[in-house]
Amino acid sequence: MIDLDDNTLDTYEDKYQSQSHSPSIYRHLYGEILTPLSFVKTMISHIPNNIWEDMTNVWIDPGSGRGSISIYIYYKLMFHLENSIPDLGERKTHIVTKMLVMVDINECNVIHLRSIFGNKANIYHGDFLSHDVQKQILTHNPSVVICNPPFHHKHKIKVPTNRHIDKVCDGEAIWVPFVKASVQLLRDAGIAVFIIPSLWCKLDKKGCYTFLTYTPEICIEHVTFYSNTETNAIFNKQAQTPTTLIQLRKIINKQETTVDNVCNINVHDKINNSVVLFPLYTHCKRALPSNGVRIIRSIQAKMTAHRVESLRSFTKKTNMPSKQCLFNDNVSPSSDYPYANIHSCIVRGSLTDAPLLTMQFSNIPLPYSNDIKIILAHKMYGVPFYDKDGKYGISNRDNYVIRFPEQLINMKNQENDIQLSNGDIYDLYTHLFKLPCIQFLLTCTTYRMRCIEIYAFDYIPCVHLLPGFPNIHTMTNKSVMRYFEFTKSEEEYVNNHHSKGVYQKTPTLAY
């Protein structure tokens, strides 16, 4: 039990260590994952001192759980308000009754919180998303929201690797309405801090990315991304999805702050251990990179300066075949199943062996058969295969197909006055996608586990149109990194994490 009379952060740190896990039943019922103390420190680290020193501010902790966030805020306020309210008892009472508001749907947690903060504390038992609870919270005129929302509810935790539950019923994301409700409850100039799945960066139907980046009254102040491995470590192996720590400020009737239709966001660059001001252009919505932000900013600047478009327009993500399609049980063609299709790309046990393209033979031709194309069938690194004769269809989802229109092929590099032939341009890009630095770029917009997302191609330019870009004979991993001005730390990162020779080999067909 935490005794608030032990009003130092050191005391809290010692006593909290045994309370870092949530009972498994609460995880399944409410999606409850407790916020470790060390990460609470990280969450609040970018909140300026003047916010802590203002005794009129009201701090909201939606989904309070066992109270780690609220307790830590309490001790921080006890420290920062010492000059404003010198009397210890008066300061404690003011913080508990005037500055802290907690909400939790789990009655056991509410009882626990009241045992710590007392019956006069603002602790609400109920659903944070309900109208009644939000109406009560609004009476406090919230200034700051610190929130580790439940990611899912309805008794299911959505697990990408779960093969035993129907994906239609496999959990329901609840963090999106938590984020939107929290922002809507804030007063003018209020601050919100969230740890949420990095899926928010996907330009999907939930609209969280559009809400956070393009709502006029929202100003994102800081973003830090965590991989699935980092998230798993932070939350004591109770979470496995990539996450984002995001701090924003709500400014009602704010004046236009964008310049040349650019919205700049401070993003932590883990490779260089620095904060990068990353530009998002309002006229063309692109996903915020989860890694390599300084590199991608540099590449994007070159694309803009030379008016060179990205490969996104020429890249398609494949879907599952239609229900009319049937496949041969044997990995070989027959009179009933004459059409060859590429299904996926696998890496075999030995790193000296080339990747293997698995095949399926269908009764009807599948999409992209008869098309000259580059196929990226490996879910993490692409691993390009040049289908120069257009022999193969695609029989699986989430492969990527690159096709170049005649108009692009006929365009010249203005600096060198060079025009590539059809075969040359496909050879060039096949070689490009074998480079570790480009395979690294494919991982820079991975928001769900480690699978390539279509958004990565927004940041890979049509390199054959860039002035001074290495040709196919001089194109190496080193020359491309130098062209895009990788720092020494970035070069080392690519070489250490993306230089397994197997991914740079030409894949072989499995038949």
C-alpha cells in the first residue's frame, strides 16, 4: 500500500516496484496493462515546469488502473508547489481534492485508489467514454491528460499471431475513442500525453492520424516511437505491439502556424538520439516515419527540390485471390491448374542459400499475370524478384508489385540527359531494392509488428530521375547512403541491422 504521507519520489519508487503487473483477469476483461514507474517518468518528461507550478491546473488520469500515473503526478506536484503552498497538509489536500481526477471502470482499482487518496479525492467509477462520466469530468475544466488507455476491450486482446480466434471478433480497439475524448475534454492550451499503438500513424478508416495531425486546434509537440521489442520490455512482457508516446497541446482558435502548407512535428530519432523537426505536407498526406526520421527528411527534401515523385504511385499492395480461384495441391502445373503464381518469399535455414519464392498453380489467371513487374514478396524486407516476362500472378495478400508506366520510363534524367529502356529501369530498381539501406527504409513505417506498409514507398523516390544518383554500375549500399547524406551513426545502424547477405540475394523459384 502507498502512504501519501511518505511524500517523496524516492519513497514511491521503492514501494511501487512490486506493483508493476496487472492481474491477468483484468488484462482480459478491461485490456488493463499497468504503466511501469520508469515509463511514467518518460511520459511526463516533456511537460514544462510552468505547468507543474500552476496550482489551478487539473490533471486527468483516464483508465487509472492501480494509480501509478496519478501517484507519480501527486509527488511531482508536492515538489513543484512547495513555494505556492508551503504548508504540507494544505498542499496535500489541495492536490488531492482540486488538482487530480481519476477514472477507472474496474471497481477493484477504484477501491484501491480510494484507499490511497481518500474518499474526498475525485475518483470516478465508470466508463471514461460514457456521457455521464465525461459530463462530470468537464466540471473540473481539465488542463492536462496523462493516459495509458486500454488498447482493447470486450474480453479479447487483439493479437496478430493469434490463430485460434476469428479475427472479426478478435478484440476491439478502444484507444482511438479514448484519445479523441481526452482531447475534446481539454481546456484551451491544455496538454495531453498518450502511449498508444503506432497504428495511429496509418491513414486508415479510424481517422486517428487525420484527427491528431490535421485537426486545426491540435498541435503535436513531441513524438517518440517504440518497436514491438521495446514495448514488450517497457511493459514487462505484457504488450507486444509497436507503440508511440505522443504529447500534444490543444489550442482553440489558434492562428495558422504552417508555412508553405507544412506542419512540422518534433520526432525523437533513436538512431542519432536527437529530436528531428519532421515536415508533414498538408497537400499530400503521408505517414509519420517510426524510424530513420532524419534520413527520410533528407530524402524528402531532395525529392521536393528536384520535383521527383515517389514510387508510391507505381506500387500496389496485393489482396487475396477471389473465391472463384482454385489451387493445385501439388506445387506443379497441370491441365486444370496451368497458371503459375508467386505466393510468398521465405528465408531458409542456411543464410548462404538464396531466398525461396513459394509457388501456387491456379485454375484461372490471377492479378498481375502477363505484366512486367518487380515483386516484393518478403513481408519484412521485400527481397525483389524481376518478372521480366510477366509469367507470374500473385496468390497472396500483402505482397508488393511495382510497375512503371511508359510515361515514367520515357522521362529523362535532366542532369545527364539519360533515358533508360524498359528493361534497364526494372534492372535498376531490382538492384536498388537489394541494397540494405533501401531495405532499411522499408522498415521505417512499420506500425504493426514488422511487416512492410505501403506508406514506406512514399519516401523512396524515382531515383533514376534524381540528378547525380548512382547508375546501376556504381550503385552500392555505400554510394546510395552517401548520396542521401546518411550520418555515420545511420550508416552503422544500417550495416549492423540490415546487412544479412541472404536478403540481398536473388530469390529462386520453388518448382
